[in-house]
Amino acid sequence: MSSVRSSWRQRRAAARTRRALDQALARSTTPSMRDELMTMAGSGFNIR
């Protein structure tokens, strides 16, 4: 049961991170800012 709960939490955290990244990309005003956000996301930077 614990592993099911753990995997569910990990999936929810990943979904929150994806949504936060999508929102940040939508708000970004310049292509360089979008590139920087994608670089941070690719390096495992946790956006909350």
C-alpha cells in the first residue's frame, strides 16, 4: 500500500510541476526567458 501511495504522490508532484512550467512559459515575455525556463526544467529544478 505504501508503494502505491508513494507512486501516486510522485505522479501528482510531476503533474504540478508540469502545470507550473506550462503557466510560467505562457507568462514569459521573451524567447530567452522561455529557453531559461526549459533549461531549469530539464536540469531537474523544482518549480513550486
